[in-house]
Amino acid sequence: MTGTLPEPFADWFAAQGWAPRRHQLAMLDAAAAGESVLLIAPTGGGKTLAGFLPTLVALAETPREGLHTLYVSPLKALATDVARNLMRPAEEMRLPVSVETRTGDTPANRRARQRTAPPNILLTTPESLAVLLTLADAPTMFAGLSSVVMDEVHALAGTKRGDQLALCLSRLMTLAPGCRRVGLSATVAHPAAIRAYVAAERVIDVADGAPPELEMMLPEGELSWSGHMGLDAAAQVMAGIRSAGMTIVFVNTRAQAELMFQALWRLNEPTLPIALHHGSLEVEQRRRVEAAMAGGKLRAVVATSSLDLGIDWGGVDQVIQIGAPKGVSRLLQRVGRANHRMDEASRAILVPANRFEVLECEAAILGLAGRELDGEPPRPGGLDVLAQHLLGLACSAPFRPDDVFEEVRRAAPYADLSRQDFDDVLMFVENGGYALAAYDRWRKLFRDSESRVHVRSERVARQHRMNIGTIVEAPLIKVRLAGKRRPGPVLGEVEEYFVNMLQPGDTFMFAGRLLKFLRLHENAAECAEGGTGEPMVPAYQGGRLPLTTSLANRVRGLLQNPANWELFPDGVQGWLKLQRARSRLPGRSDLLVETFPRGDRWYLVAYCFEGRNAHQTLGMLLTKRMERAAYAPLGFVATDYVLGIWSAEQPRDVAKLFDQDMLGDDLESWLAESSMLRRTFRNVAVIAGLIERHRPGAEKTRKQVTVNSDLIYDVLRRHQPDHILLRATRADAAGGLTDLSRIAGMLARIKGRIVHMVLSRVSPLAVPVLLEIGRESVRTRDDEERLLAEAEAIIAEATAEQEPRLAPLSRRAPRSAERRSAGRPVQARLFT
């Protein structure tokens, strides 16, 4: 297998009108040398076939029984799609190859059969692989494994799912020492780190294909000052769909997907086949949509990141991205869904929802043109994931801690794991740790006279397998259509909190339908189609995409250089020129902070550009400082670009508010009581197995999980503050919900570079964040009219040439429910 294809494969390529690409032949060479490989190739470059080609050739030359190649995908849909595409050459060449998938959707009888008679090629996900490795027969099943193919490896490395997969791969190397690893990706921002993750001896980096064709589409009329849904552009989006063969309309949240689908459907006079696809829909509905896409039966599908990754939709003519993409790598991934051919340009249209998003979209287009891939480098592995993995190993067979410590350190995320941390994690799994050791429920392991670690009982093993996974979602409730005599079909799932807000007769949009809530029956929300009144839209925790640091830096650069402004539409150019005249523009390396009065309040607006999560944490810390300084903060609102705080007194010493010592005592004080840190601990506790979400015949509600985790959190803080789960929680706080690492980086960057502008009125650049204040309070049409009038007054004040008469902002209390505000920025009110 050196540089050429064996005859049946060469004939098959010729029959397709193809010639093997250089990197596909290089993959054969690497396999012949027994080398693990990282393949980085553009979308449409035949990565997946390249990854499997050595397997197909080996099995064609030497047929065998049992598992030869394991394929791991971050998406179940991707595993299913790859299996379908892989069967075509296997069947057409009549290869003696068996191919199957194994995911959470695989029937129980097939899963049982796969343990005793596995296929040659098994396609799965990190969670299903982790379950397989807890079984007593795992050593037998994987003993003959020759290769592991990790697809879209960039989407896993650096995440907790990636930590789980890395630990599983290290285990597989113990069970099958000669096994090769193959990593596949089109978008690798940190090649050295991903190479280490794959443990690749060779990197095959393919030159870029044809550059994509990108353009920006703006709604007719004046561009919105704020908002994130992009519904104003629905008419132009529908026109774009009509002009193309097949379109994927990407959005950033599931709530936005529902709203955009409804907006397009209302404009769909020719009744073109348009579908909806997101992760909360019932799996059968998603599969029907995927099959219709593969069969060329759709003109458009509105989708979230559920269709981001490398599924081969060969018939897609264009991608329309609604809202800013939040990162260059993410935009490249989505653009690659169109055309899906390496040598031909993919076409994509970006549709910003507001003025700030115009800046972000233009920055992303420039970043993509410069091939400036972004994203944070992989972080060290999570100790909570390690705890879950250690229990899984004991479920399969007893182990010696020394051996497993060395095995774990062979996984790249845990290469620097200390023996102390390992022993502390093992002790936690064994008995809960010092503070919890008296409780039998947390005693899950024991040691024999030879110091081997065993699982305490088969019941513990069963419970563990039910709770494997690192994706911690809020408890979900099925949405079901009510039937006359028997239950109707399940449409999907929404979070428990959303159902708890509904009253019989309330309407909401879900699965592309207008539904009327009838009752909660047997853990399902029973609904009927139709209804009256303004519908709610379910929103989901953790559903928003973070703004990357690299893209934020590029946006600051565009703002600072007026020579770039000609890239923007006239309305945005005028907005920036007016801002420069009234105040100043944010710089690349400084921090612009504006303060101004309005009504009976003072406003502080900081143009941080660090992302919504970081701004939310910063808002909490700053309001604590403002309280001590007697500025009487009343609340704050955080967007991806700006933090706005309103107070009763004028903030004066602004530079002191942003001093780096904020991350000292202030941070510790806030973290001690922070609801966000408690929520982070809750997720860590679920992953580590301290709190079991799933039990036979029952599932804990969100309230039960919260109460249990909060009680344990308080106990550990009082009696064992160095407990391994508290350490894991603090490590997670550097990113994720609190994003402390970005705050620390910003405070270091702006030290001595804070520009404080004291203004007499709201500035043009501050208008969007002020418009967000009170937006989530809308309950009735009268409230909406008042909010619209208030918005008009703010805009008029910011753009007027003369000093305007100041209009007070409303002090309405915020709603707990979302109607038309799904996906809005965080808004916190400290006092009412």
C-alpha cells in the first residue's frame, strides 16, 4: 500500500470519474508504516473516505471477523450519515465488510448482539464508547481493534466530551496496544495541541480549496439598533431560498430557529418544502429531515449547530447565516456545508440582526479571507470527567491504581495530572471524600488485600451506566400532541422550567408548530395544535454561542480604523461617525467607559467585547464594588459586546472600579455565594457521579438536583474546602459560565489604559445596550407600546443635534418568562 490503490479500488474511483487525492494515498502510506495520523483537509476534500480507506483496503485483502475499526463522531447524525456513505463503496466493490452504528438510538437487541458479534466497522459517539468500556466483555470486544478514527476532532478536544474520549482512547490503547489513531478535521486553530490529543506521529495538512464566496444581506429599511433574532430580514431570506436549489439557514439558538421557521413559513406563498432541525426535536423528526435533505427533497432547512459538522449534504447550494457567527472557525464550518466540494467555492450569505452584528459579520468575513482560525486552545482535563471514568473502569474489571494512573497520563488532557490529584479523585469515587465518607450512598468502590480497586456492587455499576456522559442539560419534558383515545406523537423535548411556567390555554411555538398547552400528564406536556394569543418560545440553558477572543479583537480593530468603515453600510458608517463626534470609539488595546445621566439614574457603559458570559461575571463584580463606593447600583445588562450598569449615584473613579485587584478578595467573596458557581458545581457533581440524575423508573427534577447539590456544596465548603469537586468547580470557573480567564486577560490588557468619557447624554454606541434594558419585561401590548416609545426617545436623544429633553427609563420588574425575548442578553436587577 505505498502510494497506489489496489486494483478494485482504482477501478471504483475511475468508475466515479475520480482520481485519488494525494492525501488519501498518504493515509495508505501512514497505515502501512503503522503510524497514527492527524489529517487536516478542507471541507469536500474526501477526509472521511481517506480515514476509512486503509481499513477498507486491509479488510478487502485480509477479510476477518470482529471489530477492526472504531469511528467516533461528536454527533449521532454524523455517525449515521458516514455509515450510509461508507456502505456505498463497500457494496459496489462487494467488499467483505460489515458496518454498523451504535448510539443511544440503537435498539437494545442490536446493542446486545454487537457485544458478542461486533461488525468490522463500528460508528459511535464518546458516550456510547464510554458505556462499552464499562462492560465486563470490553477486553474481548476490543482486543483485535486495529484503528480508531476520530471525526471533527477539533469539536471534541478541549471539551469535557473530548476529555471523556481521550480517557477512553487511552483505555483502548491498553486493550489493543497496536491500535492506530486517526484524527480528521477541516478547522484546526491549534495544530500542535490537536496533534498531541490524537497522539499523531504524522500530520497531513492539505492546502486550502477554492475560497468561499461570502456576502452580507441587510433587511430593507433602517437596520435595527438591537435584537438578535434577525426576523426583519425574513423576506430577503425567503427570496434567497427561492433563488437557489437547496439552502441551509443557520441560526445560533433553538428559540431563534423556531421563530425564523415560523417567519419564513408565513412568507412561503409557493409552499416550498422547508424543514426545521434542532437538537430538541424528536429523533424521528430529525431523521426524516436528514433523509429528505440527502434525497434532495427540500428547498431549505432552518437549523442550529445540529447540522454544523461534516454531514455530507452534497446538494446544498448556499448557506444563510442569521445573526453573527461568533467565530471564524464556526463560520468556516457552516460555510463548508454548501457545495461540499473542495475545488469549488462554497456560497454563504451573512444576515446581521443589528448594528453591532454588522461589525462582527464583516470582521468574520475578513478573518475567513485571512484564514485566521480561532477558538481557545484545549484546556487540561476535568477532574469530574476523570472520576466518572475511574468508576467505569472498575465496573468492567478490578484495577491497580498505579497502572491506571500511568494509563490516564497517556491521555493528552491529563498528561500533567499530579499523583495527588489522581489519588484524591480516586478517593472521592471510593467513598465521597473526607466530608462525605460517613454516608454509605457515596461508597462506590473498595480495595482488596492486594490493593486492587473493585466496584462495590452490580447495582452501583447499573446506576453508573445510566448516568454516563458529560453533557449536563436541565431536566427535559416531552412535548406530545394529545390524542382522542391514546397519546399522540411526541414532537420533542423542552426544559422543565419552561413547562412549569405554562398555564392551560397558553400557546407556544415548537417543532415548527403553534401549540396550545393542555396539561402535564405522565411527565409529558400534552398539547393541541392552534390556540390564540401571543405565543411563547422555549429557550434553553447554555444554548448561546460564545464570541471568540480573536473575533472580538478584529471587531475592535475595525472600529479603531476609519479607513475600514467603507466596508459598512451607510447607516452603520453614520452611526460610527456620530459616535466619534459625540464621544470616542473603543480602541484595540484600551477600554472605553462612558458614564451619563438619564432621568433619575446614571449609566455606566463599558465596551469590553469579551462575550456575554465574561460580561455577566464582570457585571456581578463591578456592582459589588459600586455598592462599597456608595454609587447604589440598581442593575446591569450584558451583551456580547457591551456591559451596561445603571445606578442611583454618579460613578466617578471608574479606573479604580476596573483595577486588577477585582480578581482578589472581591472575586472570592462573590464566588463564595455566586449562583453561577453553584450551578457550575451542580454540573460537576452530576458528571462526577455525586448526584445521579437518572435512576430506574425515575428521574430527578431540576429542583431536586438543585436542592441536593446546593446542600452538598455548602457542606463541602464548610468542612472540606479543598474537596476535589470544589477544585474542579473552580477550574471550570475559568471558562464556561463565568469565563474568568477572559476577564483576567482584559484587566491585564487595559491596566493604565482606561478611557473614561463623562457625557451629558446617551452616546450613539450606547443605544443598543440601553434598548435591552426592560426588553424582557414586556407582558402586554400596552407594555410593548411603552417600550417602543421609550426606544424612540433613546434613539432620538443619541442622534439629536441639540440637547434633548431627557425621558426616564421604565422601572418595570423583569418577567420570569420569555415571550418574544428568547435568546436576549443577560439582565440582572439587584434592587427594585
